[in-house]
Amino acid sequence: MSLSIYGIDLAKHSFSIHGEDEQGKALTHKTITRSKVLSTFTNIPPAIVALAAKKARII
């Protein structure tokens, strides 16, 4: 079984997703809305998912 890794950069309304296979080949790189997160990850095989969130800058 091959192992894929997906990284998600969390934002308020949209998420950037980047996925790679075990050789480092890009599987996907796209931006999706919050409402599409569940349907996006429902349609991929089991994988490691890493989350990244940045602190918002308040002016």
C-alpha cells in the first residue's frame, strides 16, 4: 500500500491543499472552499494529513 501525504493550509473561507505520493510526486495542488473539504477527502485513499494555520494579523 502506498502512502500519500496531504498538507492543508487553513484560512477563514478557503483551504489550500497539496498532496504528494511517497516518491514526492505532486498528486494535487488546489484551493477549495470550506464546504468542499469533506467531499474532497472522502474521495481519496487513506493518507497522512497535516494542518497548518497562521495567526491572523489584526490591524
